[in-house]
Amino acid sequence: MGKTRLPRPDNFVPATVGLPNEENTVWLNVIAQCLCNADPFVKYFLANEHLTDLRKKYWIPLGKGKVAKRLAQLFLNMWNPSKHEILRDMKNKFKEIIGQVGPQWEGDNLHDAFEFCCWLLDHLNEELNLRASKEMYRVLQFSKDKSAQVEAETIAYHLSRNKSIIQDCFIGFLGSSLTCSGCNKEVMTFDPCLGLGLPIPIPDDNPDGSVSLADCFNSYTAPEQLNLEDSWHCVRCQKKISGTVKQVKIWTTPQILVIVLKRFSKRVAHSPLGKQVDFPIEGLDLSPWVKSPRNEGNIYDLFGVVTYFQDDSTSDSGYNEAYCKNPVDHAWRKFSDEMVEFVESDAFSSNDDIRKEAYILFYGRRGSAD
């Protein structure tokens, strides 16, 4: 491994530039680095397709799409060797516009990287959505025997209201079922999903051992029995019945899959669970957990990891770093603010510390960049 600061133009590889950490913006830096390596998402901005979509949406430029424009400028400076010298200024302008649009991001407070990622993608969807509508989103609830028909209607309805780069790249669908323990009636709903929050199971027989990402998916999709207070009001029984079974099912998958590992202890605020999660670098197959018969292309390869660590377990804050696989030279690099470190593939895949500190995983569907 060799450490280097900002690369020189004569050996410049796009998307390998560090970002300054001013005002405690490490949470912004790591998300920007991962998204900057997210092909085809980043190419959309580099090709100025966001400006085309903004013109389509507003017909004439009206100063709209401020976050999308600033993000595109940031990406351009991270990809262009003649532009990265003014990267600090572009990063500050991006942070400034984020604070103006979302006041919760103002100041120098540390923030959660996944919360920022979700906010950013959601806001970009609002700015770039060519089918934006003020109509309230409707949730269709139906019996299992009509699931295929209403699944198609629900997804079609969602797509009629959403057309953007975010929809194309990041949005999948979840199916949630409730089964009454009294009469065995099952109902399902479908909802769009931006990122999966996977629990980290702690095995009773080996609480200190590692778990696999497959274990996390199994825990996420496992049936859960609800108590009477949380149970569904069964339309057939005409009352709530304790023991209603709830189950979340992955229905369709996006081009870019964002996974957050729920590492934080409920007992101690901001205290991460240092559990090692073994996740595949290549060939993550989601087929065992995807239920829609029409969904295809469930093989994913990792291209980004955001880690979270803290030296003092009593501290209420931690630190993020990003590991990204470059879409140009396909090499892994570690990004710690302005410091960029080349990482050998074998060293990355065998690094247990990364698996203990991995917080957000970015996977790309195989073949989606072609």
C-alpha cells in the first residue's frame, strides 16, 4: 500500500481525488466518494444529462435543481485532472447548498452517513423527477391470491409518478405480508425502497463469531410474530389477534443496491457493534431472497464500502472512511478525507477490520454499466 495526497495530472486516474474535511464533513465525503464511483450514476452527471432533465421538467432554466447542479460540478472536478485544483471550493459550495436546502446539514456537527445518503438521493429524485406529482402516494392492500395483479398495478402506478436517474438506479420494491394467526388470512402491500437496513444477528451458539451477509438477509426476511398491540386488524376476524405474522420480502432489486448494516446498539447511543460481517466482493446472489417471478439480474459486485469506527467506546461520535473500486482502472482505494491510499485487492478482501467496521455497502448489478 502506498499513501499519496492529491494525484498529479500526469498520472491522474478519474475519481481518485481526496476531499477536504472542513466543518466535520466526513459523512459527506464518504458518500460523495462512493457515488462518484457508482457507474452509471456518475456518468449521468458527467454527461450533463441532469441539465437536459431539468430543462424538460421546467421548460426553461429557472435556477432549479441546485443540489443536482452542485453535485455534478463536484463530480466533474473529481474526474477531470485540470479541474481538481479547485476541488476544495467546489466541495464547500456543495456543502453550502446542501445546508440551504436542508438546514439539518448546516454547521459543523457530525452526521450519520447513511441518513445523508438517503436524504441526498431522495432530494435529487425530487429535483430531477420528470413525473413529479402532488398526488398523495397510495398503498394498495390485497389478498395473496391477487398479488401478481396488484403487484403489477402498484409498480406501474409508482413508475407513472417517478421518472429520474434515482428511480432508474436506486429504487427497488419490498413486499410486506401480514398473516392472521386466527383465520390464516394473508394480505400484502408493496412499497418502493431506497436502501436496505439489515440487522446483524448474534448467534446464541457463537456470540463472538462472525456472521455472513446471507445471515443478515435471512434475519431481515424472517417471519416475525407481533404482539396484540402491534397486530393487524383482520378484516375476516373483525379484530386484532395476537400472534399475527409479519414478513418482509424483497420483491424487485435496483441497479445500485445500498445496504446499511445496523451496527448501533440500542442500549448505548452511538455505540457500534464490532461484529464481523463477511460480505462477498463479487457475485452476491440475491435470488434466494427475491420473490417476484419477473425480476431478473440478481448478481451484484461490490464497488463501495463506508466504514464507521471509534477509538473510545464512551464517545458519542465516530469516524468514517470509504473504500471504492474505481470504474476506470478497477483498483480499490481507501479514502480518508484528503488522503488516498491504494489497496491491493487481496489485502482488501482479507482485511477483517473492514468487516468489523463496514457500515454501508454499495453493490452494482452485474452488467448494468454496459
